[in-house]
Amino acid sequence: MYTSTSDYIKSLILDGGIINLTWDNTTRTSYRTLTIGSLSGSGGTVKINTDLTNDTGDTVTITSAASTPAIKVAIAYDPIMKTMSGLGYHAVTSASSYTPVTAAAGVSLSGALSEYNAYSYIPEFTGSTITGLNLGVSSNTKAAASAASGFGIADPDKCQPPQKTPWRS
């Protein structure tokens, strides 16, 4: 892992790695900016904090891309996560002008799963703008439900009662 407090990286090869702008405080509400001069490789994940209601958050600018990397954006924290409820898609109710990643031609963006409290979140994009969040159940909540059910398996939907084995003498 490479750690930097700089806001500029001249050249970066990203092959499945994570650019984590939340490394020191996952619930931070002061935002960072990172510029990458040249990006190559297959891509990876950018982990950021946002404030979608107020159209702001961490930003990454990719000036040029030497390949066609696929960038996934994971939101570690947004104040809206404290108040969201109900599983499924939630549209961002703001001007939606916030673009967390401004990328050179050829870079594709998509949402990546992240978790906060009992829920999982996947940002939805139109171009480079986040237009909503898909809300699901976190893996910790699923594990707790499984443990409480007494079956002790990770997927409560696949729970089967234990099979009775005939007693033998």
C-alpha cells in the first residue's frame, strides 16, 4: 500500500487497487481533491466521502488515460446515509451537478458496493454524475440475522433445517 498526503500523482498504474481518499477518517465531511496526471492499467476502486444533498464531496481528476481503465466509485460516507431507509433505488434530490471523478476519454465509471451501519450502498451514475443510491442490507446485518436464526450460514435465504440422522447403537 502506498500512502500519500499529496493532492497530485504524476503517473499511476491501477490494476485492481484502491485509491482511498477516506484513509484517515471514513466519516470526514471536509473534502479532498486528487489529480492523477496519467492513469494506466485495468482500473480499480476510488473510495470517497460525499454530501450528495449539497452537491459536494471528494473529487478525483484523471487528466489522461494510457488505457481504458474501469473505475468503480465506493462512497464510504455521506450524511444522507444516516437518514435513508427502505431498500432499493433512491434518487439524489439535488441539482446533481457533483461529479466525483472527472476522467479522460476511455475511462468508464460505475458504482461499487460499500457499507455503513446496517445498509449497503451502490451509487448509480449517469455519465460521471451520481444520480442515486441503491440501498441494500449490509453483510454484517445478514450475518447477524443468520446467527440469530441458529443456522449459522451466511445466506439466510438458503437456510435449511438440520437433517435428522437416525440414532445408531
